[in-house]
Amino acid sequence: MTAHLYFDPIRLPPECDTLRAEVRAFLADEIAASTFDPHQPGDGDAHNRGFSRRVGAKGWIGMTWPKRYGGHERSQLERYVVTEEFRVANAPSHLHFVADRQSGPILLKYAPEHIKNDILPRICRGELCFSIGMSEPGSGSDLFAAKTKAGKTAGGWRINGSKIWTTSAQIADYMLALFRTSPPTRENRRHGLTQFLVDMKAPGIKVNPIYQMTGKPGFNEVVFDDAFVPDDHVMGEIDGAWKQATSELAHERSGPERFLDTFYVLLELIRALGPEPDLRGAEGLGRLVAQLHTLRRMSVSVAGMLQAGKEPVVEGSIVKDLGTVWEQKLPGRVRDLAAFLEPEIMNRATLEDQLAFATTIAPKLTIQGGTTEILRGIIARGLGLR
Amino acid sequence: MADDGKRIVTETAARILADLADPQTINKSTNGAWKDPLWHALSDAGLPLAWIPERLGGSGASLAEGFAILGVAGRFALAVPLAETLCAGWLLARAGIEAPATPMTLAPARPYDRISVDADGRLSGRVIGVPFAQDSQHIAMLADRGREHLIALVETRDCRLSESRNLAGDAANVVTFERVKPLRIAPAPNGFDLTSLLLMASTVRSVETAGALEAILSLSVAYANERVAFERPIGKFQAVQQNLARLAGEVAAALAVAGSAADTIAQADAFDEAVFLEAASAKIRTAEAAAEGSAIAHQVFGAIGFTQEHVLHRFTLRMLSWRDDFGSESYWAAELGKRVACRGADEFWPLVASR
């Protein structure tokens, strides 16, 4: 009747402790060398080619991929440790993170051998940035309404149309995009889209920046004007991208980046409250700690189930739903709890800067990578309601 | 091996409870006639004394197995002192005290209550909200003599009980000890204090709450698929689907955090910082889930779920009451917040990441 929910109490294995110590030492060195400032949360979104190459050299990109493609055949749980330590430190991992989390795994599954041999080792070395071409001006959450067309031509496809809200497109080397290769059928409106690997240096691709409400660029519009994509850049089944979408979701949705995006305000609150907070501060802090601990245990559990070869799609969607709603509300909770602190507390300016930043980015957290509404639809389906 | 043990006790508990503790049947009963046969069946299977080693008269199950039993009990919103007897037996075993084969409960059940031991070994004090005290023949307790902690067993009839019930109608008595002579008394192990007892008992409540939440999710989804309004099952409406997805989120959070705390206690050598983080977090988050989840389930059922004849309240009111037992979510949040603040910001992430 009802789908049962499983969250095995998985613990990170001992090898993760050694790895965590290495990651912390590496990040401490980078901070000491002024690569980034852990108190500047905006840095986490920054692209830093040198940093990404050094991360690649440590073996922390493509960690779970086969060694023959430059990967390191380590576990999902080890990758988990690297991801969470980078997030908590506000390290500038944006350049390689999308490729590491989702583009690489798609290539591993669908790309022909020579493309895997060419691209995957470069991702692992931290040399490549990927963007995701999903949304269009007329289609966002309704992915299968995409109109940008791929028309067949000799040896490949000609792309016409545009993608929008595309993160990192201005510096991306490649894009994994959905294009329409056939009209939808009466029986299946999801039919007719195909996944392509697009070389962003190909002629006929123009990237126009779109400024976000934070005042920073980040979004882009990507316009395709007869851009050519060769046949061997088709990823998977022609017209059948809809069949390929679901299995990656658990990976994409349940990681530490789904609840740690505003973590820095919680740390700053602890500094502001001091070692002997009043009852209101202590109780408010304690609840936030309990909620964070719960989210992390859920997220680690999903990582462990993925490592064990399970497909916890509903559990993964729940982690993203609860996690993003929590990290979105966190700046408001911290603001409430800091409301009656003495004006002259040491870190007042830092706390206010970080709250301002977190408050402005908060709205996007429940939109990117699957809106709350879409996630709850997936959860409802898993419960047997649709 | 360990998983086998858990599976066997889980199946045993589920079978007995399905036969003798069906919430619908119990809800219709007016005279409590279901209680004796149920308790006998549970006792025959050795479940109430699961956490007592065989040498002390128990069935010597592991902590993990006991928590698995309690997850099942939560799914039935069980209203006999199974959890309390398990916990009382566990407490007595800390001091090597043999447990009687009777329904038991434990005290104190609130963080600010204390029981003191006189120079001649008699117990005095007043403790509130002791679950099922009037349905228990014995009370296991932690008492203080100066700075020394002792574990004692008394007969309930030697104490003064005032009639009091929780939201769900289960006994939750004020128990007054006036120089009560214990049947047995022995020192608690080194480092074992009231916080240790409350963390353990809170985790028991967290596991039961997660079980009750699982049950109300199943009930709510089944009802939403079957109840027709506006010519469709209400589960086809997006507004209802979104609510049920939120309920699933609360259930998931409760299961994950309670399971994690139970696992931590089952593996731990002592009630250390890790146990505190896990057990306090579990009590806080499952209590929040109980409130949020109950509200959603009641919304799905509408008026029928607000009637006495419907089983929903057996789960929702019990969960809401359990929030107050062994330290409320507010109490644990304040204690956890104080500890985190005292450790300082730099030590915060390492603590979270250590789990």
C-alpha cells in the first residue's frame, strides 16, 4: 500500500576519518595561501581554475569513477566527506562540482568510449567546467515542454533556440543539454527530447549574462544559432531522454550541498551567542543543531544506500525538500535569535554581512535543481498517490 | 547475526500486536479487557524483559533488538507499559538488580524531578508524569544520596499515586515517595546520572514516535486514495499530495534521527557527547515531527479523524503526549544549545561530522 521509507543508520567507515583530515589540511593550506576566505560565503560560487586543478591533483574529483577514465574508484561515502568539508569551508569548487556530481556520471553511462577517454580524465584533473542546459524561456520545471530544436544534418545535428538560467555557461567548456529531436506524441508528451553533449566553443553559440538579485552574474541565456553537434555527441537514446532522467536524481538531490548552503550563518550565530547564551539563544540554537544533525544523518544514509547499489529516489527527494527548506529558513531563524544580542558583540559586522548574503540567495535554494513543488510531486508518486 | 535477531523480535512483536493490540479493536473496547491477554502474550515472548540479561531474570536481547521492538510498538500506538518495563529493566540491570517479571515503570520522568535517599536507605520525593505508574507493580528509579546516584526498585503500592492521565488517556501519575523502603537498592555505575537515564528513555520515546508517524502516514495515504470528493479521490488533488509529501518528510526525519540515536546508544560504551547529540536531537526532532505530522494527518482525514471512534487520535494524541516524557524538546534544545555554545563555533562542525 504505502511505500516504506528507509534510512539505515549508516556510519562513515574509518577510511573517511583519514580522508577528512587530509581534506581539512588541504583547505587550511589554501586558506593560508589566500586562495579563498572561508568567511566569504560568496566564494563558494566562484570559479577558480587553479584551485580546481589542485583539487583534481589530490584525486578528489571523479572519486567514484573507474580508474581507466582518470577516476579513483573510491566510495560514495568518501566523496561525501570531500563534498561536505568543501561546503562548510566555503571553498570555490563551483568550476568542477557540476561535472563531478552529475555530468561525469551521465557521460560514464551514455558517451561513446573515445569521448569518455577524452573528457573524463580532464574532468578528474579539474580542467573542465560543465553547465546544464535544461530550462528555456518557455519551460522550467516542465522540462518536457522544451522547444530548442536539434535538426538532423550530415554527420550530426544543427541546434536552434535558447536555454536560460544556465549557471556557469559563461565559462563552461561543455554543456549537457536537452534538445527537441521530434515532436511529442499524443500518447507520451515526454517523447521527442534527446540529451546532447555540446562543446561550448562550437560556432553559433552565444552566451548572454543575466544578473541575479544578489547583484552578481550567475545566470546566462545561451543562444544557439545553427550550432553543430556531431552524431557521437548524442547521449543515450534519440527521443528517449525522458527514460534517462530519473535514476540520477537520488545522487543529485541528497548531497550535503542540499542543506549546507547557508551553514555559515549558523556558525556565526554560535560565535555571536558566546559560550554562555541566554535561554532563548540556547534553545533556538539547540533546535537548529538537532535539525541539522537530522538532515545530515538522512543525507549520509542516502549516500550509503547509493553505495550499496540501491536507488532511494523518494528518500533522496525528501532530503532535498527538507534540506533546502531548512537552509532557506536558516537565515531568518538566525536573525531572530540574534535580535537581542548586545550591539558591541565582536562579530556583529561579519554576522550582518553573512545574513545579508544568505537572505538574498535564500529564495533560489528551493528552486534550483528541482523545485519544492516538483519534489513533493515525486514524493507523492512514491507514496502511491499518483 | 545481529540483523537476524532484530528481524525475529520484530516479527514476534508485530504478530502479537496485530493479534491482540489492533488499534481499531482497542479503540472500540470500553472495559480494557484486551490488556491482560496482550500483556501475557508479550511476557510469554519475553519482550518486556528484553533488556535484562538472562542472569538477572531477563531474556537478554540486545539494545538494538529492544529498539526494534519499540519501533513496532509505536506503529500500534501501544498503550501498555512495554517501553517502560523495558527501560526499567535496563535501568535495574545497570546496578545488577534482578528484575521482577511484572509490569514496571521508571522515575524520574521529568528532568527537574529528584528522589532522595535517606541515611537509612529510604526514598523520598515527588515526581510527576510517571507513565503507567498505576498500571505497574514496580517502579525502577534513579535516586540521589548527596552527590551519589543509586538505582532502586520499589513496589508501586508502597508509594502514593495521584490520578492523572496524559492527552491520550494513559496513566501519567504524580508519584510521592514518603520514606519508602526499597526492595533493592545499589549504586549506579560510575558516570551514570539522571541525564544518562533521560537520554536513554528519550530515545525510547523517539523510536516509538517514529513508529507512530509511520502508521499515520500509511493510514493517511490509504484514506486519501479511497475518500472521494469533487468526484475524485482526494489524493489526486495537488494540495493534498503536497501535504502528504510533507508528512512523509516528517516521518522520514523522525525515522532517520531516532534510528541513528538508537544505533548510537546500542554501540556506545558510555553516555558521552556523541550520545548526547544523537539522543537529544532525536527527542527534539521527533517531537517536532509529531506536532507537524499530527496536524497534517488530521487535516487529511477531516471531521472523521476528529471522532472518538476513529483510530487516528490513538496515534496523534499519544505522540503529542510523549513529547513531554523524559525531557521535552524545549528542554533538550536548551541543553544541547548550551553544550554547543560552550564548545564554541570552531568545534561545532567537527562534532556534527563525527556522527
